[in-house]
Amino acid sequence: MQRLFDIVLSGLALLVLSPLLLPIALLLRLTGEGEVFFLQNRVGKGGRTFKLYKFATMLKNSPNLGTGTITTKNDPRILPMGHFLRKTKINELPQLLNILNGDMSIIGPRPQTQRCFDVFPTASQNAISRVRPGLSGIGSIIFRDEENLLHGQADSVQFYDNIIAPYKGALEEWYVTNQGLGTYLLCIGVTAWVVLFSQSNVVWRVFGSLPQPPGELAALVQWPGDR
């Protein structure tokens, strides 16, 4: 049933959003490095890798520069249109093609690069590998402002590996345990809500059994405390 929803919703979204996506593709072609899409290997269901589509928002060689596959706020590798596309999450919309291809779902654990996947705890890796990765999901909603969370950290890579990754892994384990059509539809609704109201902490009210964030993250992810 979820796969059927994925096909129908992603197909409709591509049709409805085409008047927005086509001009963006043209502008990207005429600016920056002239690249429209950025294709990157990500870890998918069963641990196999697939090519994830994004609009090009960073220098083509960015994975080999600076902080590698981890992006921070005001990252100097971001192209002129990139800040807007990343802030609005429009850069993620080409992944609707990945959903149609069957590599992804609308909702699921966020597909990781191999480097980031490898720093997740083993239990999290095993859980994540059981399902299709998602365009959005619990981890994506709570860490929707990840670039800002990393901004200002003395060592953004260490902060991601030691603080963010273990908790993000726990969130994805929670999703796999609680997956179902109800969770799927609620995640779509919450995603739409936080896109419109970026400071909302509604996710904690809708999903009351989410694992508690560690002290270093509690305020950063707007955890409301014991409920």
C-alpha cells in the first residue's frame, strides 16, 4: 500500500511542480558550474547503493573539499542559487524521480552517504537497511536545520559523528519499529507543516514516543522536555 501511495503521490507532485522545476533547471544550467543535477551514491534498502538526485547547489568537487559530505551553514562550497534551494528544500525535489524508480519512498530514513552511514551504530545500520530510504521522515523532520546545528561547532565533523549520528540512528530505528500507513501519512502531514512553520515543534506532540535527545541536542532540536 505504501508503495502505491509513493507512485501516485510522487507522480502527481512531479506533474504539479513541473512549472517550478523546469525554470529552476534552466537557471542552474545558466549559472554556477552549469550543472542541473548533482548525483551522489547513497546507501539504500538492503545496503545497496543507488544514485540520489538533487538540484546542484554546491561545487561539483565539494565532497573532496572542506568538510566533505557534511554541509554547514554558509558553507563556502555552496553556489549562488544554492542557499535558496537548500533553505526551501527545493533542491531535494528531484528525488521524486528516485521514488518513481523504486530506490526511495516518500517517507523513510534519510539516505546517507557511505561515510555517514558507517558512523551510525550497528543496530541503526541494520534497521535502516530493512526499508527504503525516504525523501522525508522522522530524522529529516527533527534534523531539518542540521546545517545550522553544525554551524559554530568547534569541530562540525566530530559533532556530527559523536552527537548527531547516534541520536539520528535511534530516531530511524524508532521509525522502522513503528512504520505503517498511519505513521507514513502522519509524517507527510508533519513534513508539510514544518516546511510552512519551520520553528514548530509539532513533531514531538504528534509522535509522543520518540526517543529523548541527549543533553547536547535537546535545546537544538526543540525538544519540549518530559511530556
